[in-house]
Amino acid sequence: MVDFLADSNLCGQTILRLVSRGNAIIAELLRLSEFVPPVYRLEGKQGQVKYSEVIIDFSYFKITEQFDANIEKNPQLRDLDDEFRENHLEILTRFYAAFESVHKFVMDLNRFVEDLNEGTFIQQTLESVLLNEDGKQLLCEALFLYGVMLLILDLRIEGIVRERMLVSYHRYSAKRVSSDSNIDDVCKLLRSTGYSNAQNGKRPLNYPEDYFRRIPVNKDYVSMVIGRLRSEIGRAHV
């Protein structure tokens, strides 16, 4: 049998590349979390007064026309909005690329598991990959990495801040967003969970389980990964 990680093993190379990409995504999220524009936190009276009429969370999607019209008819707000776009679009674009990469990662992971179940990879199934030492490690790591991405986002870039940044990107990049953009799905995945990392911050009911369920991952895959890990832990304590 061909080695699972051999260059000629499409199955092994696919999951290996996915895991490598997952690690790169986490590194980028951690880097970017240090550069969240403070204005998106709307901290301090000056920030709240100056920018509250051009920065908004997902409530924007319920009052889009009204919000945009208020800016358009007020020359001062229009100038402030234009200035804000010019100063922040570059960093917003980088944040959005990172946010979108999380969505693409889980979709590609689901597609890989689906391909395994449908026999796309010759002589490879979910069960056979989990019986292979390298395959088991990579399948476990891929699921772990997705969970880490979501937790890093909530711990390092608070939900309300994510929403404000996504709305700004949507408003400022409307003409640049391609027809096949996943921005709607990215917004659904990364909308605020209600979790706060502040001291005495609240932990929402059923958190983080409901957060992880926003894009379901194949239940058999999750169950089998947990089963393998429990077996490993059990053998380690024998």
C-alpha cells in the first residue's frame, strides 16, 4: 500500500495541505488580533461621538437604506465616511481575507470528509484513514484547528467588533466584492456569539456548542475522531 503521506497519495496530500493551511490561518488570526483598529471598539466618549454614525454592527442590514441615506445627505458625515474608508480599507480587506479563510477551511474540511464517504479517493474511507497513524493524526488535527480558529476569534476579536468590521468592509467594498463572494456566509459564521472576554464577562447559554454548530461538521467524522482520541487516552493510562 502506498504510504499515506507519499506525494502520489491524493488523499494524504489533500488533508496534509488542509492542516498546513489551518495552522497558517491561526497564525494570521493571532497576528491580526494585535492590530484591530481601536476605533472599532468605540471606546471613550470621543470615539463614540465622532464615529458612531459611520460605524455600525449587523443591525445595519435591517436599516441599510436609512443608514446610508443619513450619511449621504450630511456633507460632514460623508467626508468623515470617505476619510474613514481611505484610512481603513486596506486593513479591513486583510481582516476579511482572514475571516473568509476560516469559512473556506471548514467548507473544505467538510468536502474532504464527503469525498471520503463517496469513494472519491481510491481504496480510502473515513475508517481506513483513521486506522492509519498519519491519517488519524491529521484528521484529528484538522477538527482541532477549526475549533481553535473559532475560539481565537471570540477571545481576541470580540463579536461586536467583528460585526462592525464586516459591515465596514461590506459598505466600502461593495463594488469590489465578486459575485461568488462568501461574505453572507462569513457574516453568519462570525456574527457575535454574545461572549465577552472582559473581566466578569458573560458566557452565553450553550456556548461554545451553538457557535460550533453554525456550520455543521459531519457527525460521524466528529464522533469517530472523539472515539479514537478516547481510545488513545485509555491506552496511555493502562
